[in-house]
Amino acid sequence: MTTLLGTVETDHEGYLMSRSSWSRELAIDMAATDDITLSDAHWEVIEFLQEYYDNYEIAPAIRILTKQIGKRFGQEKGNSKYLYELFPKGPAKQACRYAGLPKPTGCV
């Protein structure tokens, strides 16, 4: 299986060094290394994060992400439990990595 991961520059945590390197295929490869198949629900969050970043030039921390997802998609999706089911290694950190964004502020 060929992946795109080896063809792009990332930092030591796997975040892209250049957002222009991002593609849907790359996100799929990143998720596959975490044993995740991206569903429509994942893409909803990833695309939301990209839009948020374009507007505010910052990746939101989990508290802000949860609140904003709830406003946009409803309370059944705007909670930590739902987001951790999609992104078990940390919704803000893992989803931002797949979205080609920098590590969210305040994440360890």
C-alpha cells in the first residue's frame, strides 16, 4: 500500500509543516495510520476546523471546538463523548492533524 505521508514534511508529532501540502487523500492516509476510516461525520469536523482556521487563524482547543460544533451541528454532536468517539486520541489534536492544521493552542 502506497501512502502520501512520506512525501510531505511534518513536525515530530505528525502535523504538516505547510498547510498547502494537505489533501483529502493525505488525511485518509493519516487516519489509516491510526486505524481510522474517515466517515462523513469525521469530514464534517475536519471541514469545520479548516473553516474555523481560515476565519480565526488559530486551531481551536477542545472546549471551543465542542461548543462551536454544537452550535453548527446540534447538541448531539457538540459534546466531548461524540467527538472522542470519532477522534479517540483527542478530538482537537487528532482532527486538526487530519485537517492539515497546526496543533491547537493549549493542547499538550
